[in-house]
Amino acid sequence: MTKPAERHPRPSGAGRSGQPRTGEPRTGQPRTGEPRTGGSRPGQPRAGGSRPGQSGTGRPGTDPARRAAYDVLRAVDERDAYANLLLPSVLTERRLTGRDAAFATELTYGTLRGRGTYDAILAACSDRDQVDPPVRDVLRLGVHQLLATRVGSHAAVATSVDLAKEVCGPRPSGFVNAVLRRVSTRDLDAWIAIVAPDRSRDLSGYLAVRYSYPRWIVDVFRDALDGSTNPVSSVSEAPNVTGTPSATPVTRAAEIEDALAAGNLRPEVVLAVTPGTDRSAITAGPAGELAQPTRWSPYGLRLAGGDPAPLTASGQIAVQDEASQLAVLALSRVGLTGPDGLWLDLCAGPGGKARLLSGLAAARGARLVASDVRPNRARRVLDALRRAEQAEHTQVPGSVHTGSVYTGSVYTGSVHTGAVVAADGRRVPWPSGTFDRVLADVPCSGLGSLRRRPEARWRKTPADVKELAVLQRELLSTAIDSARPGGVIAYVTCTPHIAETRDVVTAVADGRDDITVLDAPAVLAEVPNLRCPEPRRSKDPRYRQFAQFWPHRHGTDAIFVALLRRG
């Protein structure tokens, strides 16, 4: 489950799209791996210079960093692998560290993110209608080096030709050389001016090529941000992608570009401490140079660099986006009349939100039941809760007892003791009205976390969203039924797609007479610029009561939060 007013100032030297301006001419190119000026990445600041590795695979003539990136790209294409899961193991297996590992990471993620833009440029530089997938990936890697890194043109072309000979044989090497030499004659901005549709006639088509997204996702973002040309009239000082406030008015049309550009930025690692852990002790300790408090979540730490593993090893800290933390906090903040001792996480796997929710519940003497349809994911939840409890058992009073994982459609234990349950969220084994607070963090398209999963934008389709919306409505209905009268429900997704967010909530609410939509942005009042705009096609005041996080506004994933009370 994927649980992915004002003009915002851009990084120093950035152009309209949040990219650096193109640099100096390509004369006097540096040697292989040395930095050069010029170029920019699709919708993203330029990466720093990285030197290709000199060893790691043991094969003569092999560039290990480029070969590692190529092998991950092929696995993503052939086996539907996830780059963020596969690449670390490849780097470890091939003993790539330091600058070699950084270069392989940049090549892998940058090429995956920029694929749409690079394919448009390659089509303009090739006379072939069809290119074999392995050759295509070599070319994409070459284009990324030429247009978005500091690798010299000669080195980018030569090493790509060498890679093609190694992985594809000698025959395609001449084709690769010719195509990449054509690419090297212009910088990225010049190529976009040639290959992208006219902006004034086809804005979505232009943005799709400019920022490297499927066109339908561009339309999703335009719809979610309203797509109008009226100035944003929400909170002033909304943070931009760099986290700094801005008081410059921004039109909706301009903000769409900010949102798309932010999806191409490499995200920082954000951590969540277990409730009861002294966050200030961590920031004051040896990790304090890298881990600093998040802006809004009292449990969050933003890791500026380094490996989070040493911090997460104890179980007191886990990786969790700040918006994800705030969604859990929003559910816990809503006032209740009557009992408040039993909470539910309906779609809990793999356990990030359940971990924080259980700590908040335990601090109030409440119990958490965490459920997931897949037994293996339920076991991961159980492990996360146990590790957190073991780390904090002396600090959190009333620490939640996580019982065994129950499989099948029938729950055989006492729900009131707290437990992890493997059950279908549409056919739950507990009676209606059992819980005081319910979190429905439902499966979604993950369009809100594209910056973390670079290949995801090329795998999702509108048909996927249509199927998900049906499931999401069913799960939200179950979540409401599971809450007692007067209880509160949080509907959460990691996507800005209206069909998965606002439309799901309003459709379910319209079909019932026992639901009140609460003001989620007011519950998270410390966070600016959360309110969803009213749709142009209708005037539904409930839209303004929904909260939508954005990477370009808040520096978080694009997480949606709706709070409901059952009557």
C-alpha cells in the first residue's frame, strides 16, 4: 500500500521552472568524471559532480557505477522492480561506496525521473521508430549525463558507447554514439524548446515534457490545484520546496509548475520518534548535526544527510514523512464526548502510522487495534509495534499490548486487549460501533510520493485510479461503521488526485445521514495553506474543510486528510 497567495522563491540561480539557468558553452570539456558547467535537469536543480567508479564488478573495462545504474533500470523495466529497494542491495553487492555509490544513485534516480523528457529528445535525435529496450536504457543514461550532470560531453558519450558494447554487443554502439553526439549539440532548455508542444496552445503537453510526467498526471495536478489563473488567496508565508516562507503572490498556473518541479527534487529523510522519547536529547547528541526538528510535527526529525539506520536501530525512531505524522496527530486531536479508550488503524501495513498512533493511544491509556488484509504486512506492523514498545516501555505509561496476528475472516481474540489483526478491511470481524477513533489510511495511487519512487509515475494509469476509488469508498464506509456514534474517523491518502480524495469523501458522506465533515485544516492550524480549493464545477463548501499537503508548499509528501464525525 502506498501510503507515496504566494510565489515561492526558488533556489539561488534558478530559472522559472526551479532549475538553474543553462551555463557556459561546451568548449574545453573536462576529463571523465570531472565537473563541467552547463545543463539542467527536467524540472530540477542540477546534481553535483560525481566521479564514476573505477572498480567494483571485477570485469575489465566495466564502469561499475554506470553498470549498476543500468542493471537497476533494466530490472525496473523487466521485473517491475522498485529502484529504491533494489539499488541499495546492488551497491552493497558490488561494494560501491562514497562517490561511486552517489554517482550510481544519481544516474538511476535521475534517469528514471527524467525519462519522459529524455525520450522526447531521443526521438528527435534518432531516425528509428523502435529501439530495443536495453539500448534505450543506455541512451537514457547517456542523455541524463549530457543534460543533467557535470560529466563532460566526451566522457558521457564514450562511456555510454562502452556500456552499449558490454550489455548489447558491438552492433548498436555506432547508433548510440551518433544519437548521443546529436544530443550533445544543445543543452536541456534548448531541446525542450524544440521537442515540447507550444505552451500557449497545449499547456499540459508542454508541462509533461518540461517536467517529465505522463500527461494525465499533469492534468491531475492541475485539477487538484484548481488550474485557474486567480492568485492563491490562502495563508501568506506558505513555505516553498526549500522550506522558506514566501510572501509573493503566485497564480494557480504558476503553482502547478512549482508542484511538478518539487516532485523531481530528491527528498530529505524524515524520521518520527516514539511518543515519550525526548527529541531534544537526540538533536543535542552526536546526531544533532544531521537530525533537526521538523517544522510542525513534535515527533519529527529531518535528516540532512547520512544513513538513518543508526538512529532507527533502537526502535525509538522510524522513517516517516512529516505529513504522515501530522495526519495521525490530526485524528488524535479531535475532541470526543464519552469514552476514548479503543482506537483502530484499518489499513495498518507496513506500520508507520500505527507505530505513532499506538504511542499516542498508550499515553492516554487507550488501546490500538491494527488491521491489514495481508498477513505478511500485519506481521510487519506487529514487529514495528513491538520494537517501539520495547524501546519505550519505561517511558510510555499504559504501553499498548500487541497480541498475535490473527488470520482469516474471523477474529478469535478479545479486541479490547489491543492487537494486530489480519482481516479484509471491507469485511471486518468486529461489531459496528466498536471504536472511538478510526484511521483509514487507504491504498492509493501514490501520486503524492513520486519524488520518493521515481519509476512510479510511469507505471500508474487512470484505470488504476478508477479501480482504487471503488476500494477506497468501501474502506471508508467500513471505517465509519467501525466508529461509535460520536467517534471520529480520519480518511488519509498519499495522493492529490481528486477522484481518490475529495470525491471519495463527499460520495460516501452523501450516501449516509450520520456523517459530519470536520475542519481538518483548523485542527492542524499551525500548518499554513492546507485548505483544498472549491471546485470550479460546483460550490461544495466541504472541500474547504479538507487538508492537502504539497511538496512545494510544505516540503512533505502530498498527503490528503479528511476528518469525519459519526452522528
